[in-house]
Amino acid sequence: MKIPCAIYRGGTSKPIFFHADDLPKDSQKRDKIVLEAFGTPHVRQIDGR
């Protein structure tokens, strides 16, 4: 599956931006895709806790 995104580099950070309309509406599927894009299974990439 291909989903358009933008990857920026800022110092040691590399944020990945998606348009919400390009991601699945199902939150579990969406979160799985976002975590795969970051290359980590750690949910801190999504909720920051």
C-alpha cells in the first residue's frame, strides 16, 4: 500500500506528515501504518506518552 506523506528533517528529528484523509478511518489500522512508517512498534510515536 502506498500513502502519500512528507518527511522533514530537523536536527535529530525526522517527522512524517500524512493527510488524515489519506489514512484509514479505522484507528487500529491507521496507528499500525503510522508506526510502520516510523519503523518502530513504540506507541510513543503516536500519543507522546
